[in-house]
Amino acid sequence: MTVDSPTAPPESRPQRARPSDRTGRRPVRLSGRVRDFARRRISLTAAAVAAVVLLLAVEVGVRAVEDWLPLSQAGDAAEVELKWDQIRALEDAGERTDVVFFGNSAMDAAIDPAVWADESAAYPLAFNASLLGQPFDSMRRWGSEFVLPHSDPALVVVGVTPFDVPQIDILNTSRALVNKLFEDAMDRLEDGPLARADRRLRDQSAIVRNRASFRSPIQLVRAGGDRLSGEEKPKQDSLQPVLLQTGEVVARTAEVWERDLIQPRGGVANYWGYAEPAPLGFSFESAVQREIFRSSRTTRTQMTGFEAMADEDGTDVLFVIPPALPEAYTPFTGSVSATEAAERHVRRVAADLGVPVLDFSEIDYPRDHFADPVHLNKRGSEVFSRDLARALDDL
């Protein structure tokens, strides 16, 4: 026999206390908008963590292959920084500058401002703002943002060589990479918190130190392959040597630049230790490069941009082709006639722009005036500085 429990009427059942009765507040229910915000916040946090992990992984990776990355011979950040210090010091001292020289290493080696001051009657106070390996793209920023506003010269002299005619880099590296190296160096000259942070981070971060390599990622891949295969690290001291006047061959470090190479008003002693021409140090055997050289005429754009920059600054401009040995450019151009065609092209562009051009390429300077087929040594620099000063006085 089953006995059923009596069922209590609904009104007599014990009532469970509701949350609002216990706390005095109603339960909070998340709206759809709040839930979406929470999910997005979690997603952003996860993305930030992933980005940090990725950044650390890249930093570790770059540190691992840093010693196998190729050293660029297209310019030295130390020269940029030291010449900028000189420009600012002259400005702060109220010393005027009559003429500024721009160009790559051929022009950097060619003008000695101290010799120029003794010879020039029209523009005695010169500053040589040329930089080793500097392409025209970087040259314009160097001039418009840093040099001209702080020197206010009456005349700008731009050196143009056959190396400047094609839009490819003479040292077999990416033109974009070379420009980026100079851009990085000039970024560090800027005043402000970002520039100061950049200078500090370079000492701490391999990514920042080698960020120019990210413009040509194949270099990172090759460096990783070389490390894994046990290839020898690039010789830091052999890629950028300099022969001092003492006869000592040393690495072209920042300390060497400051102690031995930089002269007053932008002069450089980088080639002064040579009494006779040494081999140029690089050669060009590629038929493709030679064809690009013969077919490329981008110098017109570059020279036009520089002329316009000088004009905006209210400064006169003049182009000059510095002297070189007859064989200087033939390994690259393929023949003397191709070299001469490049020089004629520079003269034509200058004529089209209505800008004077002084061509020293056909003047037969003695061989003992050269450090190598392209760069003048101390004796050659003294002679050329006097010759160009007299030519400008006669214009």
C-alpha cells in the first residue's frame, strides 16, 4: 500500500529568498554591447601579447645573425654626425659660410676647405658637406633639412660623377637600402624625443641597429643561412679600412673619424695617406649593370631636384665633374666612350637647367695626385681645390 505525502497548498510552501532580498540589489546582467567590449578587450590584449612575443622572437633572431649581416660600405654614420656637429658649431659661433659642396666620396676627397680659403677671393669660407657613398636622394634631404638652413651659403656646388648617372648602386646593393642607411643616420640628427629614443635604442636593440636590412630581407635570410652553414663572419676591420698619413691601416670607426679623418669645415683626410693610386677596391663585371648604366638617365631628375632645392633656398647652384684617372669608370661603364657619354649627359642636363657646369674630367691630373682612380689624395685635393677656386672666381 502506497501512502502519498500530502501536498501543501502553494501559498503555504516556503519561498526561496531572491538575490535582491539578500543583497538589496538586483543582479546585473551584461548587455550585448558590454559583452562585445569585453571580448574586444580580451582580443586586443591577446594581440598585444602576440606582438610582444613576435617582436622578442625577431630581436632574438636578428641578434643571432647580426654578425653575419653584410657591412655597408656606402657611407659612414660617424661622418654624418661629425659634420652636423661642425655645422651647428659654426652657426652657434656666428661664422658665415660662403659656399657649400655636396657629392659622394669623389667630391668628399676633392675639396680641402683650408686650402680653398687661401685661394678663393669670391667664396673664401667653404664647407664640404659631401658624404662617402651618398646618393642624390639622400643628398637632397641632407641639404634641405640640415646643411643649408644652418649655413645659408651664397653658392652650392654639386659634384656629379658617372657613378651618379644610373639608378643603381655602385656597390652592388639595393639603392633603397643605401638611401635607408643615410635616412637612418639623418633621423638621429633630429632634435626631439623620438630621435633621442632612437639613439638610446640603437645600443640596446639589434632590430634598431640593423633596421636598414629589413628593406632588403634577403640579406637576413642569407645571414641566417651563413650562420647555420658555419660561414666565417664578415671581417669588421677589413671591409672599411683607411690608410692614415702615418702609414697605419685601421678600421674606419667612429673614433678614427673623429681623431684622424675629420678636418675643420668638413674636410676629410680619408685618402690623404696614399702617395700613388691604389686599386679602386671594387669592380663591375656584370653586362646587365653596364647596360643599365648606358640606358639609364635618371640623373636629370636628381639634378633638377637639387637645382630646385637650392633655388627655393635663394642660393645659386653650380655643377662640377671632379677629376679622375682615365680608367676610373671603365670597369663599370664597359668602355671609355660610355664614360664620356655619361659625362656629356651631365653637361647636357646642366645646360638644359641653365646651370653652369665645370668639367674637370678631361684635365690630365698626374697619377700621383690620386689615392685610387676615383679619389684624389692630399696632393690632388690641394691642387683641385685651388683650380676650382680660381675657376669660380673667373665666372
